[in-house]
Amino acid sequence: MSVATPVDSKPSLEPLLVPLSEAARLLGVKIYSVRRLARRGVLPRRVIGNRWLIPYAALKTFAAGKVRS
């Protein structure tokens, strides 16, 4: 019996969550700007301990201009 493999079987190399510093670097803004966007709910955040993490997919959507600030 053979098992069918999906057409796109390569694992994604994109991170699921990124820290504020990386999010700021990716967007080309300061950390406090990312923190302000997360506080206002423009960017979703996950808090683990005292670290704020931003979903990478949300950053891509925001950078593409598909989210209102």
C-alpha cells in the first residue's frame, strides 16, 4: 500500500511567532511602534511570560497593506 504525498510537501520555513524586535525589523519601524499597534489591536499578540510575540502571518498581512491601522 502506498501513501500519497501532498503536492507541496516542503515544510514552511516561516516562523509562527516573532518577538517585537524582529517584527519591528521586518516592518522597518521601531519596537514601540509595533507595541502600540499590538496594544490597539491592529496586530494580534501572544504573551508568553513577559514576552510579546506577533504572528508572522499577521505581519505579512499588515505589511501588504491589507489591515487598517
